[in-house]
Amino acid sequence: MRACLLLFALIVTSEPPSKVDPSLPFRTDQSNGHLPWYRLKPGEFPPLGSEHVVKGVLLEADFIHRSGQFRRTDDGTLVDFTLPPYGTVFYLNAEADLRDVPLGTLLHFGTYQDNQGAFTRVATIRDDFTLTADLRLDAIKVAEGKLNVSGGTPTGRELRVDRHTRFWKGDKAVKIGDLTIGDRVRINLSGNDLCAEVWVGVETHRLTTEAQRRRHTAFVKERGLACWIDRVEGKRLTVTLFGDPEGLRGLLKEERIEPTQRWSVGAVVGNDELRTYNPPVDRKQAIVLESQPVATLGHGCGGVRWVIEPDLLLEGFRKGRVIRLFAHPSWPVNDMPFGESLYSEVSGFRPDPVDPNLYPYRTDSGKDHLPWYRPKPGELPPIDSAHEVIGELLKINENGRSGRFRVDRSGEIVDFIMPPYGAVMYLDAETDLQDVPLGTRCRFALHQDERGAFTRAAVISDEFTSLANRRLTYRLDSVRLVEGAILVATQHALVKDEKEAMVRPPDFGRATFAVDDRTRVWKGEKQGTQGDLSAGDVLLFNTTGRTTLSRGTCTDIWVGLETHKLATDRQRARHIAVIKKGGFPAWIDRMDGKRITITLFSGTRRDFPSLLNGDPNGGTVTARLADDNLRPIDGPPLKLIYLGHPPDSDIAGTYGCSGVRWLLEASELPQSFRPGQILRVLKSD
Amino acid sequence: MRRRTLLSLAIGTLALGSGSAFAGAAPADFATDVGPFLARYCVSCHGEAKAKGELRVDTLGKDFAETRTAGRWSEIMDRINSGEMPPPKEPRPKAEEMVRVSEWISAQIMGAEAERRASLGEKVSFRRLSREEYRNTIRDLLGVTFDADDPAGLPEDPDWQGFERVGSVLTLSPAHIEKYLAAAESVLDEALAIGARPKSEVTRWSAAKLRVRDDIAAELATRGLLDQVRADIVPNNGALDARDLQIATPGEYAVRVKLSGLRPEGGRAARLRIYAADIGRTLIDRDVIAAEDQPVTLEFRAHLPAGTHLIRIVNAVPGPNPEERASRPLNYRPFFRMSARQPWQIKLTDDSGKPIWPTILLDWIEWEGPLQESWPPPAHKRIFFGGESATKDVTYAREVLARFATRAYRRPVRPGELDRLVALYENSRRLGEGFEASVRTGLLAVLCSHSFLFLVEGSAEHPSLGLNDWELASRLSYFLWSTMPDDRLLDLARRGKLHEPETLRAEVRRMMGEPRIAAFAESFPRQWLQLRRVGMFQPDRKIYPEYDEYLEKSMVGESTSFFREVLTHDLPIREFLASDWTMLNAILAHHYGIPGVEGEEMRRVPIGPGDHRGGLLTQASVLGLTSDGTRHRPVHRGKWVLESIYGNPPPPPPPNVAAIQPTMPNGPKTSLRAKIEAHRSEPNCAGCHRKIDPLGLAFDQYDAIGRWRTVEEIRDGSGANPVINASGELPDGRKFADASALKALMVDDVDKFASAFAGKLATYAMRRGMTFDDRKALAEVAANARRRDYRLAMFVEALVLSDLFQKR
């Protein structure tokens, strides 16, 4: 039934369909071209048939955040997608998690419009194995790398195979030579007409589906059944379980969860990504008082509604919120792996203490109705106040503190200027802008200029830095140089488990990246070749910017943790040399007679203490006036006595802040010294 | 074995002297009851012929003041009560006979005890001020608050039959002497302006300071969000929110708290309790109702000693386990508003934003002090009456000390006493101290002298049973105000007028109209009804989750404010037995299921028969103090009625009394009454318990925390919970159906209650036990009160005007 519905919806037309279906109050792929598309609503499963089906090849899958990217097969454009909480993945004709689906697989995305009208919200993902009936193998052309099949839509197709195509018989991998004309096959493609995987024989299909079903059952038992709360009445919650109704029914039956009498479940709070916090501690015992079938199904609706009563209501037990239920006492109640568990984020090494909705200005996280924060003279702007734009660095101006970049996707060109406190992070080290190679994709934290354009760059950082900050690396899964691609999985650094042993948390996501002749490979202190890459390597890399058709191409790949450290250390050493020559950038906060308080700038509080190498206790500081580009202005340096830290020294939470303020005293202060004046300062040795 | 189970209940036999209908017939008598009993059942083995166990009952003395004699009689009573004597093979006495013997022995023992407490044999009696009286006296003498209940204050006073002011019980230990010295130093430091004026400072604890980790607070500050942080204080948070408060200078502090208090619909308000854990003192305990976006600022005063105080900020309402993470505050994710709490935290508002739990949202707490409304303090000005223009010499010092000592001693200072005080001043001056500091040494000696710390009555040189006017002023003042006499009383004493009946009557009436009468209205019922025992056995939180400190305080508050209401409106004391009104606040009304009462203040609320309240006996305090932490105790309740209402406490239970067996898990659910009745079927128990039990079982329809019920909830056992039968029969044969009917019978017998009440009032006023010799005088007091319908204020007046009151 499910397959038939999807097959019916598969035909995507660019022209609005002229057929009218009065039973549906929205446009579909087949009818009602005069009506708007169905828009997703909070607390409502989208009606079956309301989706706009788009075919695409999966390029990136962030299964923690239930998002990813695919390339449309019709026009080659890239689509970033997210799954709503009830979004369902079918793979190998069974329910699956996004992590089960190999990158490069051609999939059918049941999409809905986001707030901007783009079809990026995906309620269903299905592979060909799930959607199509068995095909008949009509011809095998080994030398040409082709197979002819019939029975599908369109029927009578010629498909390609290459050295990456895998063939399965029973539970074993076979070779193309083991195929026979007349075999019943199911095929998942990788792009148009290129076979990724071929399953041979009806029994193979059954075994494959069964294996995936078991895998998903185990996955659900480890994490609990996901559902959302329809209603809260007193202490009672009415919840609707997510998933494929048929699969869910089978799972409940298999687990002997009989909805005929009251039983106890463990209820844990979650978020829209179906992630939980700390189930062993947060779990509340809840009695299931009632089980009802859901009359009207929608995408993602499991067809079952339970009324439960927890022993204590938690904030997360609210209408519309997602919770997970450990539905049987035998299900182990454990934390999700590191990185997937939300609690590791809120209580971890760098918790964000603030709900972004609290800011009295607009941020990338919300409050769209408010104006953005405008930097004020003499004040360092607060963290999160900048608008992050990602793009490729195209030009660096002669002053070394301004330049140009091209925004990802839109291609918009932005001329940016760095304020004095603006910082550049490259290879996880603070640096000067000139050190960043042109053509590098960077993140620009921008404030508005006088005209309201986002041109004032508080921080510029490359992808290497961004990953290193989150202690992430890529693990090379597959090298496909012929295709100009590498397949990687994102992985966390080692963490301590409950026995204090260092363990590697599960992958964070997977992605495909392009490489070309210009891609440089670094291994140890030397530059290597792309041929040095092999599966299992731990990588960090920078890429070029992205367009609507390109995910960007790797510019530099650093292979191995040692290489990463070496790259960072070298960059740091280079920056230290620059600082030693020119001095630390700073500005004058305030003046009191012959005393001044200065704030030292830095892009990283973390590294600054080692860069500073201690305060000049009992010593002096040499200060030179500098312009807004941090360039020293001609004139003799001034010697000041270091008096210590002022009471408000411990500053944090701002861009450009080193976390260090100095109180200095001069025998006489020149007129040019005034609050807001930029300085370059050095400890006098 | 039989004797061990014979009396398994807590109470043994009765020893009733009043002849109350609730106790039985005329009091037992040696000639008619005890002598014949001993001759018939005991002398054969314990007489001249055998004297088994070296005991002869035929020659045993009857001076119960003699400890050894009293001990032997006590043993005889125990042996009879337990069924051990007479031995099994000997003829058995009737149960009624045994009861009569026990009653007589018990009455003699208690009479002797009262004699000892009366201390009548002394030429001079010294009755130490109680802790409460000391505090009040310091307040009125020096205008300074002394925190007597703090650990650094004074030891808790022992009680005798609930009364905490009986002279022979209030002994003086070495610990007291140290404490009195320290207290005197402390209060003089605060009262006198010796040295620089203490600087008043303001300490403010923002919610961020209380809750947020320093590094995160720094981030919030730079993002401009620090001021928006609030502290979400969930119910029952216990010790989760605590901070040290440094107090350099002791004194009066203004405490301001900005907060919201969210109250669930139909539920309890959030309750702010600020508790100084190190001194065990609650600084404020108040309901707070204020919307999240409409915080209020509370202000109150607290007297704080110097030191580091561990301040706990508590939302003192019952709630979920505070140890669970769901209830704990976070120091890494500050709270800003209710709609942005962490999902794993306890849900405080429902989906429409209405509060589910009473919750406090705290913005800040501010401590300002020490407050000095004038400098020098008023007490300093009064003591150093001459001001700065006075000649600071020994003459002036003598006059200063004489005036102070006269007020402190509550009588004129004697020349010899004054000389010793002046000598202290002179010594200090010789050592180089300033004038005020030297006078202070004399003041210190006054505050540590026995004439200040004790109420001294009588004179070794001129023995007399009557009180002089100075002594009368003190007795009257400490009776009604629990503090020193005011200037008017002292003036009347000085003029020798106070003892004159009309003057005394006028003074009693004046004193009862003063705010200080609150001390009597609060203290007397607390001691008479033994309210100190409320909550002594903390009710089990699993069985009674709604029970908390505030409810307990309100329970006691009902009884004391009920007393005050009767006193203020001069109502008859029969209101204590049954009334169509009571005093309630919101929480107690909720506890009783009486609608329409809001707020914390106790107010008079009319009640009907369906409310099942009225009078003292069905107040939750009384029902609670006669229960244990898990269930009601009918025998304790009966004993309390006999003791507190009729002044005839039964004797203690015999030794080796077995406990009542709990209901077996698989057995049928059995009411406590049924279990007690099973014990009462034993002939030896029946005689006593026939008198005690009905007075307790009548209140079975009230559980251990005083809630009305019709069914006794039994946790163990099978079958339905038993329906409660509260009916009973008095020893005189009158029957009643329930507590309400019993109260009606008690009102009919109000004279008996009045007689006992006169004794209780006199014990409190005269600070000694009442003896046989006092009976006549007490009867006169009761008779005088009866002529005025036993109206309470008149009752008090009758006592003060009686001969009894004006004698030692």
C-alpha cells in the first residue's frame, strides 16, 4: 500500500498539474495546480499525498540533527533538508534511521516548504528498494558495465554498474558474474542509472528487509519509541507514536506490548531531533491508561495513541513536545551516545548558558522582529550578536583588515571590513587575514555597517577551526578519486566512558566532498599526494565556497591528528612572531589621571594566556598608537608601569575579548591617548 | 505472661480526685478503700507474720513526700495493676477495688509532687525568669532584642506538666551563668553608645549571585543579561538555596526581598521562608502571591548577631523530592522565565501558563543594617539621663546605677547593693576606662545579679507569706505580660497602693487592654494545652504529605488565637469545650475542608455542625499532639482530656506493657478501637480504661493530623477499611454518639472544667504546683468566676484579686 502511494506520487512535473481533485484542499504532484501546497503545521501530521516528491542523491547525512543534503537529479541543484520529528525514513522496505542509508543512494524525498517557500522539510525518505516491485534481469553486459532490467517504471531500462556497485545474494556479497538472466532483482541507484547496490533473488529481498527491520527495532529499543504530546489534561498526557503504522504494530506485538491492560513505561523528555537528555536520571515512570487507534493517518503517524500518566510532570511534558517512551521493562534505559545526547551539550564542557530568545536584539537564533545589535564605540559586541554568513574569501585588501568574499549559494559579493577587535582564526590558531589563502571557505561573523549592510567582520574563521573547536574530525570512509570525490564520516574526539576508558563516540554524520587537481594533501611536515589518502584516515580540510550546484572542492587536506596539531602549532608560532614584532592589539577603555585601563584583543580566550605568557608583574609595558587597521602610527613608543588587573578585568562573552585588562600608569600621558584609541602593546623585557 | 499482656495500652489506672462524671464517683479514700483492700488481699503475706520481700503493708507510712515511702507505694500500685499481685492462687479482688486503690496511691504521689513544686517551705523563694521572660525583660529594660532562642542564647527551659515557668523546675546551671554573662555583654554593647556609631551597610544578593557559576555570570554580564536572571525556587527545596551572610555588627537589620510567588488555582500559595541555619532561626515565613511579571518587594526586620550566618532561602510548601535533579537549580543554565525552563525539570506551569506548583521567583535579597534610628540609642539616653552636659563623676555614676538597678531589680536598690556597683565603676575608672565604659561594668553586674535573673519573693529577715507591693507588681506583670512591671506598676508599688483591691482590679483591667497581654494570650494556652508537643512526632510524610511546618504552625495558631479571642471578648470558658466558631487561616481552613477563608492571618470563622469543629478538643493541634507520626492514639487523647481539661492526670502505665499488635498483612483490616477493646476485655485493664478510653475514642473520626474522616484507613490487611464508631459511655452511664455529643456532655459539666482551669491558671500565675492546701482558695476563685458566667477575663481578674494570688 505504502509503495503504491509513493509510486503514484513519484511523477514530478515542473508545470502545475491541471487535474482537479476536489477532495484535497491543497496542491499535489498530480492535481490541484491552482491551489497552494500543504504547509506543515505544529502538532499535525501532514496528510498522505500532500508531499512534493523530489528525487535526489544523498550527499550528506547528519543523522544526529536529522538533516542533510542531496543533489536533485533533475537539475543538479543541492538541497539542504531537515526531517521534522515525525519524518520517516524507509530503507530496504523497512523503517530506518538516516544513518542506515549509504551516501550516494538515490532517494525519493517527500518534501514540504519551509518558511521561505523552499522544499526543504522532508516528511518521508524512501529508496528504490522500498518503492519498486521486483525487476527482471534481462541482460548482463559485463564488459560494458551495463544491466538491462524490465518490470519497473519506466520499464525496459539499461543501467550502469561500476567498480563500486555491490551485488548481494542471500546475506553474502557476490560478483556480477554470479548474476543470471531472469533473476528477480531490486536495485538502489547512485545517481541516474548507476547501480549502487543490487539484491538478487526474492529470498535475498526478504532477508535484507528483515535484517533492516531488526536493526531498526534494536535502534528503537535503545532510544525509546518517539512520540509527541497531543494533549495534557491534569497529570495525563495523550501521545501519538511516530513511525510506520505497520512496522510499529509489528514491533509492539513482537515485544509483547499488549495494549489491553495498564502497564508501566519510562517516559523521557526529548527534542524535535528525537534526542533525549539523560534518560537514566530523567526518566519518569508512567502508567499507560489507554491505547487508541488513530483514525486519520498522516506521514509519520504510527497509528497508535496512548494516554499515559507519569509519576511527576516535567517541563518537557507539554503539548507539542517530543518525548520517548521505553515501552517495555526489558528495554535498557541508557543515555544516547556522546554527541547525540542533549545533556552532554547542556552540561558539557562548553554549555551555552543563554536561551537566545532572551537577547534584546535579533540573532541568528530568533527574535526576527527586533533589530540586530549595532556595535557601539568603545564596547566589544556580545557573542551571538553577529550574523553568521559563510562564503569563499576572494580578496584581501592592502591594509590587511578588509577584503571581499562570495556568499555560499547566493553568490552575493560582500566587501567586508574588520573592526580593531576583529579576529581571524585559521587552522585553529589566531592569525592575520593575510595568512588565509584566497579561495578558502570561511565563516564570517558580521555586524551591520552604517547602511545596515552586514560588512563588519568580528570574526573570520575557516572550516578547520570550526571543526577543531568542536573537537570533530572526518574519518575517510571511501576514496573515489576517479569520480573526484571522497566520502567521509564526522567523528568526535575520544571521550571517557563510565569506566574512565577512552572511547570513540559513534559517527556524527556522513558527507561527500569533491577533490580536484588543485587539492593539496598534507601529511606530517610534508606535502603529499591524493594517492596517500586511504580509508580510515583522520582528516581535517578546508574547501572552496559552495554554489547551488557545488558543495565546494577541498583546497587542503590535513591527514592525521599529528598533522592537524602541526598545522595549528605552525600557525600559532607564526602569529606569535607577528605579535612579538608588532605588539598585542588593544584599546584604551578609560583614563584616570595618568592611569589608563586597556583591553587586549584576541580571537581566542582559550589560547591567549599562552600567547601572553604572563602579565608584566612588576614591570613595564611599551605602547604605540595604532590606527583602526592595527598599524602603528609613527611616533615614539610610550613606557607605562604595569599596576595589575582592574576589578572588572575578568570579561567574557564578547567578540575580540582576550579576557585580560591591564591597569597602566605613565609618568605623563600624551594628548593622543584617549578612550577608544587603538594601541599595540608589548611587555618590556 | 498474662500480666504482661494485661495492660498493653499506654495508660494504667486513674487517680481522680475531683469526682468528675468523666472520672467516676467520689475520690478514693484510705479508710474506706485502701485499708480494707490491703487487709484482705495483702497483709497475709506482707504483714507481721510473713513480710515477704521485706515489705509490710500494714506498717507502711503515708508520707508521700518521703521518696522511699512513695517508691514502695508506687511499686505496690504497679504490681496490682499488672495483675502480678495478689498471686494467682490467692483470691482475686474485683477490678473496681483495684482501681480505687490505684487511684488513691496515684493521687498521693501527685499531691506530693505538687508540694515539692510549690516549694512552700522556703523563707525566700527564687523563681528564675524563663527564657521568654528574660528576652521580654531585656527588651523593656534596654530596648534591645536579645535572641534568647539562638544557640548562643539561653538553654531551653524544662517544663512541669506543660508549664515552663515553675520555679522549682527552672534551675540554674553553670551553663546558664556563662550564657547570662555573654547575654549581658551583648545587650549592653547594643544598647549603649560606647565607641563609634556602627556603619550601616547594604548587602545585596542578586539571583545570579545565588545561582549562577562565576564564569557564566561574567558572560551574562557582558551580554547584558545578568540582571534578568531570577532564581526559580521550587516547593520543598530544603537546603538547596543557601548562602553565607557576614554580619560584622549585631543589631537590627532591614531585609528586603523582591520576588514573585505563583499560586496554583485552588492550591497553596508559595511560602518564603528565610532561615538562618546556624542559629536555628526563621527570619521570615510568609505566603507570597505575585504574578511572574509583577514581582513585589517584601520588607521585614531581623535582629542578627555578629558572625557568619548560613541563610537558607526556602519555598516552604510540600513538593516533590528536592534531591531529584528535576527539583534542583542549575548553576550553568540560569533561569530567566517560566516559559524557558529545562525540559527535564519539574513542570511548574501547565500548558496555558498557569502555575501547577507554588513557586517562588526571586530577584534579589537585600540586607541593610545595623539600623540605628537615633544615636545614641534610646536606652543609652535613658540610662545616662543627664546627657552630655552631665558632670561625669562618681555622684552621677551612683545615680545612674541606682536608677538602672531599681528598674532591673523591680524594687528599690539597697544601699549595700549600690555600693558594690559603684565600687565596680570606680575600679574601672582607676584602670583608665572612660566614664560610660566604667558605668557599664556596674550595669553588667546588675544584669548578672540574682535580683535581676530571679523573681525573689519573701525575706529571710522578715518572713511573711504575703507579697509586698513590689513583689506583687512583678507577679502581676510576669503573669499577664511575661515581662517586668512598667513604670505605672512600679510607681503604685512605690506608693504602696498596688495591693488595694480596687487599684489591683483597675490595674488588671488596664493590663488586659495593653498590647503586651498578647504574651499571656500566647504563652498560657501553649503551656496549659501542652502545645509544645505538637509535631514532636513528625507525621510520616508518605502518609501525610500535606503536613508541613506552616500547617503545624497554623494548627498551634488556631489554639492560641482561639484563646486570645475568648480573652479579648471576655467569653465564657465553656467556649473552650464547644463553640460555633473557630479561628482559621487559609491553610487550616483548607485542611479542615472549610471554604472561603483566604490569607495567613487567623480570623474568626463561624462553623456549623457539618464542619465537625468547635472548641479546643477538635482542633488539629490537640488532635495532633495526642497522636504519633503515623496514627491517632485514642488512649493518649483520653489521657490528655483528663490531664488538661480536668486536671487529673492518670498515673503512668505499669512497666512491661506490651504494644498493640499491628494488623497482619493477610489478616482482616481491624480498627484501632477494636484492638483497644480486645485489651479492655481483660478485667484488670477494664477498670482503668473504661474511664480513659471513651474520652479518646470519641475523637476517632479525626486522624493523626486532625482531619475529619468517617472511615479508618488501614494500610495493611485485607477487606474494606472499617467505618469509625466514635460512640461511648461515661463512667456515670451517660452515653454519647460521637465527639460532638461528648462535648455537649462536657459543657453540661462545665463546673468541673472550671475548677481544673482555675488550677491551671494559678499554676501559671504563681509559678508553682497547686497543693491540697490551695484547693479551697481555688474553689473560691472558680466560684467567683462562676458568678460571672465563667467569662475568661473575669476569671483572670478573680484569680488576681484572690488571697491566693497575693500570697507566696
